[in-house]
Amino acid sequence: MRAKSDTGLRKGEDMETLPGFKAYDIRGAADEVVTSDLCYRVGRAFAQVFSARRVVTGRDARSSSPALQDALNAGLVAAGVEVLDLRLC
């Protein structure tokens, strides 16, 4: 495994090389393109890029959403962010 930077990207990765990253969102099959690891890393990167102190998260009703949201929240918390989790919204 390659070393991670503070943004959550691994060495040599950027938004153009990561599958699923589009101009305005992240798309892909759950557990194939959009994984818990990716969501965790997005949380860490979001916190750093935006110097976030508090973030509100929510999810849709898909069966994959709770685990992906939990991973996102874990990445945010690991970066020192206070998370308000709306759960299903």
C-alpha cells in the first residue's frame, strides 16, 4: 500500500486518477468504486481542504449508505471535525 498524504490521497493520486470522481460528485457502484476506505479518505481530505470544524452529514435509503456514511464520519472525526449525523434524510 502506498503512503497517504494529509489530504487522504495516496502518493500519485489525484481526482483525475481516482475512479468515480466527476466534476461535481462521486459516483460508482458501492463497494466497488465507492468504498468505505474511499469515504474515510474523502472525510479526511474534506476536513483539511476546507479547514472544517463542524460538518453535517446525511444519507439516502440505499442499503449501502449507512456503512459509507459511517466511514465518511470516521474520516471527519479522525481529522478533528465535530460531526452532526442526520442519518436518513
